[in-house]
Amino acid sequence: MSLSAIMGHAGLAGYAIAAMLIFIAVFASLMWRLWRMSRTGRLEEAGRLPLDDGRPAARAAAAGAGAPAREADASASMREEAR
Amino acid sequence: MSSRIEQFSYNDDVVRKFVMATLLWGVVGMLVGLIIALQLIWPSLSFDLPFLTFGRLRPLHTNAVIFAFVGNGMFAGVYYSAQRLLKARMFSDLLSGIHFWGWQLIIVSAALTLPFGFTQGKEYAELEWPIDIAIAVVWVVFAVNFFGTIAKRRERHLYVALWFYIATIITIAILHIFNNLWVIAGPLKSYSLYSGVQDAFMQWCYGHNAVAFFLTTPILGIMYYFLPKAAERPVFSYRLSILHFWTLVFMYIWAGPHHLHYTALPGWASTLGMIFSVMLWMPSWGGMINGLLTLRGAWHKVAEDPILKFFVVAVTFYGMSTFEGPLLSVKTVNALSHYTDWTVGHAHAGALGWNGFIAFGMLYWLAPRLFQTKGLYSKKLAELHFWVATVGILLYVVALYSAGVTQGLMWRAFDQTGRLLYPDFVETVLRLEPMYLVRALGGTLYLLGAVIGVWNILMTWRMRPAAYEVPVYEAPALTFEKERASGGLMSFGWHRVWEGKGLTFTVWVAVAVISASLFEIIPTFLIKSNVPTIASVKPYTPLELYGRDLYVAEGCHNCHSQMVRPFRAETLRYGEYSKPGEFVYDHPFQWSSRRIGPDLHREGEKRPGTSGALWHLEHFRDPARMTPGSIMPPYPWFESTPIDFAAIQKRVDAMALLGVPYGDAVNRAEEMAREQAARVATGIAEAGGPMNLGDKQVVALIAYLQRIGTDIKGSVADGQAVMTPRSRAEAR
């Protein structure tokens, strides 16, 4: 029996409903678990990544470790690039 | 464990280039959009020139705004944010350059081919095979550059914006390749590997997911990066962003069939598309809420900052469009909205409001940073741009919503005797003219806003220093010690590990996308009962095939559908509803998504014979004379442009390669085409038309139009001819 024949006899009346139920179950469990996660600190840290462009090299020594530069500090530049 | 400190700089040069390209193509794409909007009011604006007709310019507009404006804007945002989120310069400056110039070359190629009729005839996938290959190559270059940057990053965690970029790169590659499988039939001519129902399914899987993964996921990534930047606070909920990402990536893929409700697509696929479309509402609004709540405690800034205004309105339009999308996917709503301007209004609410405003917000934010000025040239001009464009969008979408609902209701309206209340299609067109005028006004305002924005950013660019500074940053090198997933499956330690491993994460995104696709694709292609065979359906003759190619080249599907839906209002107006088995030789399918003119699937039986041929001839010359009020442009060049008979054999051979049973035509296609052309031309002459049309394009088009939908005999009831206002009055 060909794959096409098998698929043809499978019947697809409940296909959409089954797909929906599977998805909702996965979605609900994902949401439930996500909101029970205890890694709040790490998530908050991850959420702040866009606000950290990196440490300008010139200030790095003075600022020490763990002092990310703000956007405005980025102009403390080293080299120039011809336009 | 201490790490070595590394110094690096970012490649902002490529970002600046993409910003400039975004501005240029944005104005071009919107201007073409305005021109075609005006052509719907004044068709003479095509000036009887082939390359200025609505059918040819509309794909130029859509391609320009999607792939040139949003595409370049997306690349600008990706290149800027990815480097900073990964604490690494792009993998290769050379690849960045190839990506930029390659993409611009593709855009120029599109601009040089689409107006001249080189098209595959599939929405948003019109570009012909050499350009398709170029797109694939440039996309691979982009992917190598992006993933190479991930590989050399100095930040372990992949921020959520990067997940959206990864999903974009993977999924667009898959969609582009599988929707553009073709057999080559000439230097700029190809036929889709798929036909009819399967081609429609693949095309709308592509079309829908191009919206999802080109116009939504990368823009969401940009939102998750630039909105916190502009608001100077982190995203409201990182948890919600995880949920947003995975549900969106998994569900979007399934929703494509909602573009084909009540067509010849199998019912199960249609239902599946609808259900997943409705469920899409959840993650989409999760994302919208996450975006808006990022501004918690910072709403006072919105009042003062035009950039935040752009972002807030963009996210609001995202929410509105992603509510409207599921609504339109509900079958009963779709029965009214499909083929009307409602869909066009919906698309533009997303394009102008969501994509356009995110792009402009991002460009305004980037401009002073990239051009290293103290600020924007003029904040007031940015405010003016915002308000002009916002009013423009509102006028635009309200006009098209009104037009769509009006049109849908008029098409299905019956009088007290059970007859169509508006049997002449043109009546519904004429009713829309005032709304088209308001739409054009809205579009003009939006374009005006864009021009103000371009001026403002260019003036900012003029304030740049003599030489750009290149800040140097430093960060510890990333050590790849093993991070074990803590806890069980449901502890989400595994997700934490994925987030840190670019390759693993990418593989799982690909698995999510591919598995969801296969759930629909396998049954669609394998179940024979999806497309019941109809013995009377035969391949097009060589001349009809050539005529069909002209139909495709002219972009007729931009205004005319070839799909009579199984509704009484449609079968009364057009004839028997369309069957899946009627399209098995249609490479590509031409069902269309819009009816600016009437459906043509039963045209062959409506206007048969020599009188029908003469009608078509005169209609091509001057549509408004044959159908008063028609907004179709004239096509006088069909009568003077010769048929390229020498090209026909190769096209028939290509179709035969696709499995179309051409029999004798494989050996003598040109001869057969000449014979049929002579017969059609003789018939036209006998009916009182001009002589000597036997080698002109018009006979090929007429041969095709008189063939469409005739394989099922009796598909148009007796007396179901096209009615003029006079004949309708007489019938009453």
C-alpha cells in the first residue's frame, strides 16, 4: 500500500481539532511553567541586555568590572575611520 | 573562572548604508503605490504604455515596499542590534558588503523586470528564476554573516530579539526555496513545479509566512531591541517574550490556508488554517502588551518624544492587525471579505502602521547615533511626520474598510425576486470610486510624511563630522564551559541552555517550523482525493498556453480571480463553482486574491465563438467603451505586438517535463499554435474585426480567455451572459 493510499484512508475530519488540542495543551503547560520559573534574576538580567552596548575600552580600567557603559558614553572613542 | 578581555568595534558602516537604502526605496515604493491607487480612479494614468499598467506596477509596489523598504530597514536594525547584543563585530565586513550590494542589485533587477512583464505570476514571489537564485545566494551570505557573528560573540545569552532574527533567517530560506521550485522555459521564463491546488497551497503558505517571517518576526526583534532603547528601560516581561516567540513561530506556519477559504482547497486544510489563525491572536497580543507595558512609568516621555510616538502607534497597529487577521480568517467573515478591499485595508494597516512606523521610529533613533550628531536635525519635523502619516493611515484604512464591506455586500445582494441586485460587476466598482479617492488622499499624506522623514534624516546626515569615530569596546571572551540543564524537562533549564547555544537554538527553531509545515504539506500532496480527477480536463493548446503566459505577464491576476466560490451569489454571477480538478495543468495557479474586475474562470463559456473573440478584441482596445465605467486600462499593443512563435515549443516542452500530457504538441507546438492563431484571426475577421491578426498577441490571449473554465461543459447556465445596464433593465 502506497503512502498516498495510507494518507487517503486516514481520514482527516478531526485533524484540525486534534492539532488545536495538542497545541493548546503545550501552550498551557508552557505558560504555566514559565510563570512558575524561579529564575527571575537571570530573566531580568537577560531583559536588560539591549541597554548594555558594551564597555568603552578607554573607560574600562577606571570603571572596573561590571560597569557597563550607557549609550551616551559610546562616544569615548579611540580611532577614526575615514568616511 | 576569569576570561581574557578582548577589544572590538562595531561595523556601523553597513548599517548606515542600509539606512540610506531604506529611505530611498521607501519613497520609491510608496510613490508607485500612490500611482496605482490613482490609476484606480483615473485609468488613463497608464498612458497606454505597457510598463505603466496597474497589473505590472502593482507587483513593483508590493516588492518595493516589502523587500526594499522593510527589507533594508530590517537589515539595518538587525546589523545594528545584533552586534551590540552579541558584543561582537559582524563576522565579516566583506560578507556585510556583499549582502548590502547584492540586495540592492536584486531590487534593481526587480525594478527592471516586473514592469516589463517578467513575472512568475505569484504574489510576492513574482521575481523570475535568475533573481530567485540571486535572492537565495544573498540570503545565505546574510545567514553565514549572522550565524558567524553568533559564533564569535562575547555575550552568552541570546537576547529574544536574536531569536526572532534566527527564525526569520531560517524560515524565509525554507519558504523561498520551496515556493520557487520551477522548470526553466526561457532566459526570464519559468513554470512552477506545482500546479492548481498544490501551487495555491504552497504559494499561500509562502505568502502568509512572508508576512509572518519577513514583516513580523524581524520587526518584533527590532521592537524588542529598539523600544527598550528608546524608552531607556527593559522589556516589560522577558517571560512573556519567550512565550510570544515560541507560540508565534510554531503557529504562524499553520495559518496560510486561511487565504484560500471556499476555494478549491480541501476543507480540512482550510479549517486548520482558520483555527490556528484564531489562536495566533494570543501570542500576537502577548507581544503587543509586552511592547506597550515596556513603557510603564515612561508614558510622559511619549508625549515629548516623536520616536516613542512612532513606536507606540506601531505596536498598537500590530495589535489591531493581529486582531483583524484572525477575524478575517473566520470562514463566515472571510466569505464576505475575501477578494474585497477589506483585505487590502488590513494589509496596509499592518504595512503602514506596524512596519512603516517601526521603521521610521528606528531610523529616527538611529540617525543621530549613526551619523554622530548631537541629535536629529529637527524634532518638530519628526513630530509633523508622525501626525501627517497617522492621519494618512487612518484615512487610508477607513476608506478601504468601507470599500471592502460595501463591495462584499453588493456582490451578494439579491432583490426581492431572488436575482442579483447588482448583476453588473462594474456597478460595484463605480460605487467605490469616492472611497478610492480618500484612500489616495491617505496614501498621499503617508508619502508626504515619508518625504519629510527622509529630508529630516538627510539633514541630520549633513551635520555629520568630517570623519566618523569608531568607538572601541571591550568585553571578556566567552568561554564555552558546559552548562548543564538543571532539573527536569519542565524546569526550563533546557531553555536556558538553548538560549546560550546558537546552533542548538537554531536547529530547534527549524524543527518547529518544518514540523508545522509538514503537518499540512504532506496530506495536501499525498491525498489524491484532495484533487479529484476530471476526465474532460485537458492541457492548454500551445497557443492557449502562450496566451496564458501573456495573461500572467500582464499581471491580470492583480485584478481578476479565476475561482468561482460555491456561493449562490457567485454561481449566479459567474457560473458553476470551480472544482479542484480543473486546475491540474495550471502552472502557476491564477486564483488571485483580489477582484477589482470580475472573476474570469467561466469567461470561456460566457463569450465563446467569433462574436466573443471580437468582443475581447474591442475590449482590449478600449475597455471603457465596451463596459462603461470600467477602470481597466486599454491594451492596444496586443494588436500590434507579434507572437513569439519560436518560443512556444520550449514552453510546451517545459510543461511536458512537469507531467502535462502534451502528446503531439511536444513535436509540433509551433505549427499547432500557428494553425490555431490563424483560425482565431479568421473568425475575428469574419465577425467584422480587423484582418491579419494571425501573428499578433491578441489572438493568443483571446484563445486562452475563450478556453478558461470550459472543460466542464454547461458551467454557465443559458442566458447567463454578461448583462449590461440596459439588458438588466429589460429583464426586469
